[in-house]
Amino acid sequence: MLPALPANSSTACERRHRAPCAADALLEVPAAYGGRGAFLCAGHRPMVEAFLARCREDLALLAPGAAPVDLAASLADLPCELVGRERVVAGLFDGEGELAAVLDVRAAPGGRAWTIAAVMVRPDLRGRGIAAALLEALEGWVKSEGGEAIRFPVDRRNRPAVCLARRAGFAPRGSSPRAPHVEDLVRQVA
């Protein structure tokens, strides 16, 4: 039996605020390693802050100059009722109830393309296929929502993220003139 998660990290929070949706498949990913998932919202902010503090090196590449608290506010001040409409922030918890991974995905207007704003796995859990499993679950969900593509803009200096995206079938689409160090990777799902 899994240990109980703190009250603010259970899936009951989201279920009170929204109807079940296909994005729930993202929450099944951690079962492969003895954990569980929850959509993150304002009540998870302390857990997100602790998680981001453990991922400081990733933050330097994800959002140069941003403080972990600022990023925690961005991730965790999300009301659960938005889940599945324009943004999904899924948190994966390990068997001890600690945040193990975060996936932040946003829909483009019209819902045809979704963009991965962040995918982070706690350093001590990397190399176990968690991020790859998240990307696979994301593809199934985006398809079920009628989406056609997933964008994954990655800082070229973040070699592990570039390799993850390429192994998951994302192909280069080019660079943004505003951010030449960011490689825009895309995976067609329709």
C-alpha cells in the first residue's frame, strides 16, 4: 500500500474542481515506480518549491535568472479547474509522497498544438524512464484532445533534454530569432 500523500497533494483536490478528462493518463505514469500523480495547483506550492530547490541546475537552463520561488508561483498558483483546457501541470510523487517530477504543458489557441513548458525529474530519479513515460502519456492525451503536434523548445546547452526529446521522436523545426540558443523540436501526433 502506498503511503498517503499530504492532504494538499491528493488527487481529491482536482476532482472537486473538475470533471475527469483524458489528461488523467499523465497521473498513471508514476505507478510504474511505486508512486502516484496529481495535477498541481496553489495548494502544492511548498512541495513545488522544495522540488525546484533540488533541481537548481535544471532551472539555470529552463529559466535563466528566475528564482525557484518565482517558478514555483508560476507552476503552483494554477487553479485546478484549468486542467485539460489550456494548461496542464502534472506532478508525479514517489512512494514516500515527495514530488519526483513535474510536467507543464500549454495549449496553443485552437488546441491543435501543445507546448512543453517544462519537464523536470528530480536528479536522484533520473535514468529510470520517467520523463520518457511522461512524454509517451502526453502524446496519447494530446491525440485524444484532437491535437496534431507537441512542441518542445529546448535550450541547446541542456544536452540531456535534447537527447530525451530526440529519442522520443521530436524533430528539429528550427530556432527562434529571439532565442537562437533554443532548439524548437516538434513531434507530430496526428
